[in-house]
Amino acid sequence: MLGILIIIIHLKYDVGVPCIFFKITGLYCPGCGITRAIFSLMKFDIYQAFRYNMLIIILLPFAISYYIYIFIFKGKKRIPKKVLNFLLIITILFGILRNIPEFEFLMPTKIH
């Protein structure tokens, strides 16, 4: 229900969900831009979604395939701990790198 309300507010007023971490620290967290990326995907603007948060766009196919896998095996299989640790490290590195000026291409960016 909350998701539907967020979509309606975004479509009517072009307002997104604010990032509390960014407001407090001035730094981008690994999740900054996810809501805008999802709204861009809903409009089939894949490049803009990628520019808002490339990590979520890269990981989305893996997440979808995992949920399909769980659906097929009825939740009997789990993601190996090594894979979860790898994803955690990638997410932390993404969060750090997107705040370094040399990696400004990782920051959430509106292109049009």
C-alpha cells in the first residue's frame, strides 16, 4: 500500500523518497538513487536508471533469477554464504567509491 502511495505521489508531484543518510552526512549510501532508478525502469528508461544507481540495475537480474529459483525449489535452497559475503563487499565498495571525486560517474545523476 505504501509503495502505491509513493508511486502516485512521485507521478503527480515528481517527488522521491529522501535519503536520510545523505541528509545527515552529505554522502551517498549504496542505495541512493534506487527509487529514482525504479521509476526510470517503469518508464523503460534503462540508461537513466543505470545512472541513478548502477549497482541495483546490475544486481536486479540476479535477484529476479534467485526468486525464480526459490519459487521452483519452494525455498529449499539458500544462497551460499560466500555469495552473500561477496555481495556485501561489493555493496560496501560501491558505497565508498561513489563518494570519491574520481568516481563521480557512480553518483546518482540525472541525464535529462
